[in-house]
Amino acid sequence: MFRLGNISIPSRCLLAPLAGISDLPFRMLNRSFGCEYAFIEMVSARALVYTNRNTLKMLDTGIEDRPLGLQLLGNDPKVMARAVDIVNQMPVDSIDLNAACPVNKVTGRGEGSGMLKDPENIEAVLRVMVARSAVPVTIKIRTGWDSSSLNAVEVAKRAEQAGVAAVFVHGRTRQQGYSGLVDYDAIKEIKNSVSIAVAGSGDILNAELAKTMLDETGCDAVMIARGALGNPWIFKELPAFINSGGAFPAPKKSEICIVMSQHLDEMCGYHGEEQAVKMFRKFFGWYLKGLAGSHALKSRAFKARKKDEMQLLIDEMIKK
Ligand SMILES: Cc1cc2nc3c(=O)[nH]c(=O)nc-3n(C[C@H](O)[C@H](O)[C@H](O)COP(=O)(O)O)c2cc1C
């Protein structure tokens, strides 16, 4: 059970925010496998306030797509206040502040993990968000900007004082990007420093790693990010292991191919064939990761333009 303000989520495994990935078909697919909390792709508060059309498309959701978090990127309290007013009109269950994105263009504006350099402003932004928001506010952080400025505990405490309902921590610094060791000690320290919910993120790639994170840090939940790429089964595998130590059998190749077809179909219906097939190329590789005989098919998938071409490659994989 993970408690987010007044929301109780039965599972301790959340789908992490994934820009460029977490569209409605991806979220719904993972939900069909047991995911109980998902996030819409990160949205720039400024783009939302100035209603950029691509941003509005990203905000598409459905009745079954709940409970749902929306993550805002931004560091200006005034803009964030206006963005929260807009989000209040949408069917979402929590609003998250992104203080974790490592991309240069973002941090260069002092947004994303760039915010970690100014904890006072983080608190100011969160206070405004909490005051305006109709739903619980959360924050996603890293352990610090770099190894010489590990300030996640200070940021988490400020977040708690500002009235935030939960802190999500990617256990790496901004300098580490997406590689290197995940700092369980830092997550544990945060968990021990605040009384609000804490969820850990970083290399939750299988059930053992999820259990290690929960056991070693004492965090309330884990966030699944790269572990969910081409692997919605992770939402069955993790709870089975965490709750009763049970092993979840790896999906058979035929089952993987059925889910791939279903995912491709949903994406084509949602994005239109041309865009969906381009986007599915990456998923093709992720789904077949480690499967014998998939290498040549992956290269061909990267050139596929039509849904039928992609489907034929999936059919070929079944026969291998
Ligand atoms: C493709 C991709 C997109 C991501 N987008 C976001 C995002 O929009 N917001 C965010 O807070 N984190 C984002 N993350 C970070 C993840 O949520 C997660 O914290 C990070 O990948 C560490 O978990 P992992 O090692 O299990 O992948 C992204 C990560 C990846 C790989």
C-alpha cells in the first residue's frame, strides 16, 4: 500500500514518469498488467500556460487511466501557479514538480535537476503549487546536483514543510545521468528525515532489485522506469515477489509477440500509422531484448514504415 495524501494505492510499484514514452497507450498497456499509478509525460508549465498544441495532445487521458499523476517542469512560482490552475480542470490525481530532469537545455534554464541548486526556490514553488492545487502535490528529485552537493535531505525537508504529499527520489546525482550506482543510503536518509511518503527510483529492473531497494532504504514504494520498456510483465513480477517471494515466470515468446501486436495496434489508433510505426521501432527492440534470433529483425524494424511491415516482423519472430 502506498499513500499519496488522501489516495491509497494498493501496490508499492508505480510507473515512473517517462518523457517521450508514457503516452496513453503505454499507460493503459501497463495498467492492464497491474500498474496502479502512472504519470502523464512531463509537461512544461510554460507550454501549458501558453497552450502549445503538442502539449495538449500529451494530456489526453481516459476514464480507465486513473489514478494518474501529472508532472510539471518549471521554476517560476507565478507560471507554476497558472499551470496548476489549468491542471485543476483536468482529471488527474496528483501534480508533481520535476526537479530531476538532467537534460542540459532544461537545467540551463534552472529547471529540472537545475532546481536542486536553489532549494529555497523549490520550497517557494511548492508552496504556491500546494496552495493552488486541488490534488496532492509531489516532487521528484535526484540525490543532488553532483557528488559534492548531495542536498536531497534538505530539499525533501523543505518539500515536507511546503505541504507536499510525497517525495520521489531517483537515487543518482544529476552528474551521474542514468548510469552508475544507485545511492540506497541517500534514499534511506531521506526516508528517515521526513514523515511523508517516499518512493525510490533507480535500476528497478527486476523483482530482486525492487525488493533490495524497499528493504535497504525503507522507502514506501518503488518507481519502475527503464524496467517497464517492452516489459509490462514487470507489474506482475514485482508484486508477486515483494508480497510473497513468489517467482513470476518469464513470458513466452508467443505471448510477447501478442502483446507487441496489441501495443502496435493501440499506438496506430492513437497516433496515426506513420508516427506510431516510427515510435514503435524502439519498442520492437525493447520487447525482444535478449531473445535469440531477434538481432536482424530489430535492424529491419528500424526501417519499417507501415504497420503491416512491423506486424510481419513480429510474425517472423513468432516462427523463429
Ligand atoms: C526515456 C526516459 C524518460 C524519462 N522521463 C522522465 C520524466 O519526464 N520525468 C522524470 O521525473 N523522470 C524521467 N525519467 C527518469 C525516470 O523516471 C527514472 O527516475 C530513471 O530512469 C531511473 O530509473 P531506472 O534506472 O529504473 O530507469 C526518464 C527516464 C527515461 C529513461
